[in-house]
Amino acid sequence: MKNTSSQLVILDRDGVINQDSDSYIKSPDEWIPIDGSLEAIGKLTQAGYKVVVCTNQSGISRGLFDTDTLNAMHEKMQHLLSRFGGEINAIFFCPHTDEDECDCRKPKIGMYKEIAKRFDLDNSLNGVPVVGDSLRDLIGPVTLGAEPHLVLTGKGLKTREKGGLPPYTAVHTNLAAFVNHFLNIQK
């Protein structure tokens, strides 16, 4: 049975779609997809799901890269995705640091509210799967009704070990494992 509340899947970027770095991903050359992630997004796209990326990108405020460089990273991602029939329908990013005290930096819910608004979900993410590799990716959207999914790539292993995950968080080896599980239960 198809998920009728939404045909939307929200993904974190670094550590979920592409390899992460404690030194930040600062250029298209440093943006390297995790094995199987692009194919997984292609499967979601081909199954009729809209895929949205929701990502903190404080490297902009830190002066490590600018929005043009971020856009170039995302153009690379979209180009590579097209080879697998995949598409990212929207990318929401927060350029701020924690010190900026904005309402968009995860774990705050500003970006998630914008996603709900953009996709006409009445300020709610009920039943929408949100996939991340850190606690900050999951705790905000859960307050809006999203289904939390942790992947063990990126910071995922450390996140699982640390604990404190939202109730009913499903844990998957990687994005490909999440997509296979998700599409199988949607049949």
C-alpha cells in the first residue's frame, strides 16, 4: 500500500548521500558519493517519490566556501544522479553556525517547516521519512510527525552508540538499505 500522506522523502546530505569530513566538504572535487547512494535516490525517483535534501552548511558562515561553490557541489550531485534516473526536487540548506542562533539550523525545525510549506503538507511531516546520520537530523522533524531513519554511514555509527535516538528510529546500514526497505514496505 502506497504512503498516501506524502510522496516525499527527506535526506540529509553529508554522511548520507556523500562522504563526510570533519574538515567540511568545501568543493565539488571533495563531494564524493557514498557507494550505492545515487542508485538509491534513482530508485526513489523512479518509484514516484520527491526527494528533498535538508542540510546544515555552516562552512559558508565559516568562510570555507561560498554559495556559488555549494551550488556547484549540488550541480555535480544532480548531474551524477541523472545517470541513475534520480533527481533531487529541492535542496534546503542552513548557512549559519550554532552561534548565529537562527531557526533553520538543524536540530531546529525552520527548514523542515519550509519543506512542509513548499510541498503543501499543512506544516506537518506526518509519515514523511527523514534519513540522517546524526541526532540533529532526526529530532527536529520528529516533532512535526516525520518517521526517523538513521543510516550508519558518516557519523551514523557514533550516533547509534551515543544513544538518545527518537522513539521508533529505524536503523539502516546505508541509504541503499533504507531505500530497499522503504520501497519494499510501500508495495
